[in-house]
Amino acid sequence: MSTARKILSNTVYQILGRAGVGLMSLVVIKIITSYLSVSKYGEYTNVYEFLALFAIIADFGLYTIAVREMSKNEDDIPVIQGNIMTIRLIVGLFVLTGVITAGFFIPSHAGTQIPWAIMIATTASLIALINGTVTSVLQVKYKMQYNAVAQILGKAVQLGYMIAVAYVLFNQDKVNGFYHLFWSGVIGNFAMLVYTYWAVRKYTKIWFRFDWSKIKYLLKQAAPYGLALFLSNIYFRADAILIFNIKGSEEAGLFGVAARLLEALMILPLYFMNAVLPTLTKYIKEKSEKYKEIIQYTFDFQLLLSLPLLIGGIIVAAPLVHTIATPDFVSRAADGFIGSDVALQIILFAFVFVSLNIIFNFTLIALGKQAKLVWINGICAIFNIIMNLLVIPILGFRGAALTTVACEALVFILVYITVKRNLAFKLQLLRPIKIIFSALLMGLAVFLLKDPSSVFLGNYSILFLIPLGALVYIIALFATKAVTKDILKMVLQK
């Protein structure tokens, strides 16, 4: 099988899996926003934002380092995987215990259900960390179809329990129901781990190992990237937490809908780069010129994926938020109310920058230069906190959304310059220009048909506009030759 086909097939499995999970995640948002008030949904999102801000320390960048190290020598997979499981369990228990403790001492958490909800959510987080370690083997073996099934299974279990909580078990008892919304994540992640364990057993023995020399080596390799991830997580998560503490739970809830959508979308470029990393690492290690093709290929693909989501998302933001949440979250011009749709329109620009940033982040990892990400993300974390403290009191969640875009743009500039200084490559812009033109054509078609379709379908016109936009975009890509039959043949050939 060709390298391009391996990467594409591995990515397609992940995207299909993520698409299934994403659709169920939209249903989850709909259920929760219907079950809880805007203010209570703000508390719900704050639990996950607070946990995610520090839980990334337990991740420590070990998934990406595991994929890189296993790709160098697949005979070491059992040793690497086993020792990383041990590291993650120890570090995870230590960090998450600290998170639980801290949750009880945050002044804004007083008198809310947040501290106890954090305790439940940390259990789900620890299970997810172990699952990620096991999944890294599937990434190296290009067998991510199993991960796709595991994710869909886990999300389906979570969704099923959440439906039971909201409509059957705790329909009238929303105090206890609030906690069980988090228990659904625990149950779902456990189901995902069980299936992943079964799938990975075909390729390696799975168990904890404690080889001190190997643990020291892995920690040394992961530490710079882990710190960089923590700093990037600060500038990605700090805005939601600052909104909650400065403007209150209602604005946090309005921002939370847009943030959840961005978070779901961000998995797509991450999955693609995880699929590319083994090959990119191999070519750079061998000093093969093919690494230049891989960088160009990923740059084109990330634009091809992110631009239509940006342009289409801006146009259909209001009906999209209405569909996945409730009318309480949508802007109302007559009342002067600014809703989640405005936050989404702004924050989608950040998605484009995230999609491009991750290319160069992973290139630095393939080069073994992940330590350089520390100062880049450190600068952006400081910039983010200062900007949020300045703009949130004035603009509320809109200021936080603008700050997110500015931060991701700053990361792009810094990480691109850093890679250029350490690796010779040149991006060709002809295909990206064709992709941009195709995305604009798609946007024009969606814009022109938005109002006519809403006459018949109302806010659910997106069920017509999204597939229409996708069709126009695909046709435009072929018409402009941004994608050709020859490219498809090259990718699909054995």
C-alpha cells in the first residue's frame, strides 16, 4: 500500500469515527441545553474547562511521543506502551487528585455543584488517558478503524445514559441529574477502553511496565512537548474560565456552545497529523526529500478541510446553534441579545489557524525539536491571559472569542518561522488558491439559498444547506483542478 494511501485511509477512518461521534455530540449538546438552563449549562461547561485546563498535565504529550518512538522501531512497542501506561496512571492520579482538591477552594465554585461534578469527571478523564495510551499502538499500525469503532461505541453508551437521565431517571430531579450527566462520560469512556483493549491485543501485549531507564527516557522526550501542551491549553481554556469568573455562568454558557463546537472540529486536523507523524518522522530521519511533499500535502489538506467549515459556519451560525442547542442561545436583534452564534462566527477563524499550526507543531516533534514549542506557547499563554483580562470586562464572551483568534494567529506566525529555521521547505500556493476559490463559491451558493430555504424549513434549513454546500464545494474542487482524478488515483493506488 502506498504511503499516501496509508495516511489517507488511516485519516478517513478517524474522520468517519469522529463524524459519528460529532453527530452524537451535537445531540448531547441539544439534550443538555434543553435539560439545563443557560446559567446551569455554564456551570456544566466550566467543570470540563477547569478539568481540561489541568488534566493536560497528566497527558504530558505522551501520546504523540509514543507514536513517534514506536514508529522508529516497532519491536519496542510493548516496552514503550507498557511504560507509558505506568507513567500516565501515576501522573494522572497525582494531577487529578490535585484538580479535585483545588475545585473545592475556587471562590466562584462555592454554593454550586461544580466541585463534586469535577470529582466525577476526573474519573472519565483518567480512563480516557489510559485509552489513549492503548490507542497509540493502532496509530502506528495504521489500524485506526478500531479506534473509530471504539469512539462511536463509547459515545453511543454515553448518549444512551444521558437520554435516560434527562427524560426518564432524573427528569424532575435536575440536582442529581446534573451529576449523572457526568457519570454518563465515565460509563462511555469505560466502554471505549474495553473495546480498544480487545482490538490492540491482536498486535501487542498490553500491561503496565516499570523500566526505570525507559521511563526516564520517555519523560525526557515528552517533558518539553508536555509543557508546551499545558501552555497551549492555558491560552485555549483560560478564556472560558475567565468568562465564568468575570461575567458569570450565563455568559460562560453562551460561549460554551461555540467552544464545544470548536473543540469537536479541532479533533479532525489532530487526527490527520497523528496519521502523518509516523511517515513524516521516518522521512526526516532518513533525510529523504519526500518530507517536503508530506508537508505540502498536509498544508493543502488542512486548508481543504478548514476553509469550507469557516465560510459555511459563518453563514449558517444562527440556525446551526438553534438546531444543536435551544432558541435561548441564539442572538435576538429585537432584544439586543447577543448569543452563541456570534461567538461561533468569530471562533471559527481560530479553527483555520489551529489546522495550520498543528502541521508545524508536529513537524517540530518529528525533528525532535519539541522543546521549541515551550517558548512559543508560553508567549501565547501570557498574551492570551492579558488580552482576556482587558477585553472580557468590556466585550464579554465576544472578547474572549476574538482573543482566541488572535492567539492562534500568533502561534501560526511563530511556529512557521521556527520550522523554517530548522528545516528546508517551500510551500506552493497554487492549489491553496484554488481551494480558497472553491470554498468561496460554496459560500456564495449557501448564502444565496439561505433565506429561500428558511421559508420552507425555518431554522432547520441547515439540513438542506450543509449537503448542498458540500456538493458545490466538491464540484468546485474538481472544476478548478484543486483535486483531480490523477490525484485520487495516486492516493488510492496500491
